[in-house]
Amino acid sequence: MLAPQTIWVAVRLLAGCWLLWRIARPKPAAARQPCSIVVPARNEADTLPALLTSLRSELRPGDQLIVVDDSSTDDTAGVAARGGATVVAASPVPEGWTGKAWACATGARTSTADTLVFLDADVTVEPGGLDRVVGAHRDGLLSVQPFHTTKRPYERLSLFFNIVAMMGTDSFTPLGSRLRPSGAFGPCLVTRRDDYDAVGGHAAVKSAVLDDVELAHRYSASGRRVRCLGGKGSLSFRMYPSGVRSLVEGWSKNLAGGAGKTRALTLLFVVAWISVCIQAPWLGWFVYAAVVVQLAWMAWRIGRFGVVALVLFPIPLAVFLVVFARSAFLTVVRRRVRWKGREISLEA
């Protein structure tokens, strides 16, 4: 008979398996509708070239590529123009808006196609990826989380952040589409203009730090479908390539707020899985090895984090816990977060 401790360890590991059981991806599409691609960009001169280069062979007749320059202090506008995009300069951010929501709303007003695709500037489109992503959209809101590529060692510290972010949406459990997603992924959103306008667009979530999550809630509340997919083979991104500070600021902005939007039972499953990861170094080599194997199974479907980050997982786990604590302090106590050189108030 198995010992109670062994059963409890197995149950918590299975909680992680449940939340990332199957990550559906966009499938090849024979045809798609013309689309307007809106890219909000603030000081993205270094990241935009990869996106713009990847889009050159992806654009079809009737497509529109718009880069919204959000008061950048670098050559974002010049890079976008030279890359073939239509550059729109966003006016100063109005009171009560976040910069990204204002840039997205500005781009949506400028666009002309019936299908809108919102892409972050750090996304890269894989060959055929735009056709697959736009072709996968049927109705409501489609969200695709890009495959996370890493180059520098510190970037691999995002391992647990990415896993937990995908777990928290309830999109990849064995229940599949029978369970409504509780959020969406901001790097890629696809919607038809009539649905976008009907839910109020980004104006309806203008003050939300997690505008993607709040926008998904607007779609669900209106009876419209929300669907989340993994981007492996279609979209990729390299998060926070400018250094550790941007990684800490970026995840601090999103982490605790995202936890607050997660379903209670899902959050319980996430905490249970995280707890066994924390305890693994003290539970013996077999449990430690089981966590490494499980992390490898999870990670290869959502990003490239390297063998070292998996084998030495207590290090990225410790970073996750510290940043979560920082995020909780900024979100709950200070009620302000910082991103892209701006202070964002969380006051209602």
C-alpha cells in the first residue's frame, strides 16, 4: 500500500498535468480573411525588426500592417516605416488609460479590415504562422501564446512564470473547450471588428493593467467565445531581452493581478503543484527527478528554456516566488506598478 505522503505527492503532480494536459495549436489553413495587424510599440526599435522581417512573406492582398508609436524616445517610428509598416503616432495617453490600451485603440481606429490582429512588438511570426493564426479564428476572441525562445541565461528564469500563466487560463485541461477560459494572452489577439466594437474594444478595458484578461472577460460576459491556443510552430517571442530588470518589472506587473483573476479551484491546483516543486529537494531523488521530467514535458511545448534550468529548477522557482511576493506588494499594498518607464496606478 502506498504511503499517504506518496499519494499526496502524486496528487499534486497530477494537478500540474491536469492544467497543461493538451496545448492545442493553430492548424494549417488553406485560406483566410484579410486582416489589419496592429502593433503597439513603445521604445521597440531593437525588437521590431524581427517581427517586421517575419511578416514580409506573410502578408496577403488586403492585409494592413500598422505600428502605433506610443510616445517612443528611440527610433521606433523610423524602424517601423523602413520595415514597411504604416506608422501611426498615438497622441498623449489620456487620463484613465494605460499606454498599451490607448495604442491598441488608436490602431484599431486606423485599421480597415474586418479581422483585427493585435501583436506585441517582440513577437516573431513563423513561416505560414499568420495564415494559421488568422485561419484558426472562427468567432469571438482568439488568443495565442507565442512559443518562448531564450538566448541569455537569465531569460530562462521565466520558466515557472510561463508555465503558471498558461495553467491559469483553464484552456489546456482535459475538459478542452467545455471549460470557458478565464483569460487570454496579450501578445496575440484575433477578433472580428464587429465583435470588438460590440464589447467596447480597448476603451472598455482602458485602465486595466491586464487588458488581455479583462478583454476576454468582456467577450465571455457578452456570450461570445474565447479560445486560447499555444503558438509553437506559428508564433514565437523572446521576452525581456534587455535585462533582468525588465524581466522583474514585466512579471511584477502581471503576476499577482493574474492570480486574482484566476478561478479559485484552478488557483488551488496551481498552488498544490507549486508546493510539491518547492518540497521536491527534501523529498528524495525520485520526487526531484519526477518534477524535472514533468517540467521538461511542460516546457518543450511552450518554450525553449534549456536543460540546466530544468535540472536546477529550484533556482527559477525561487525567482518566481520572490517576484510573486514583489508583485503582490506592488499590486495589493502600493497599488502601483511600473512598466516601460511609466507608473501605472491600480486604483479603481
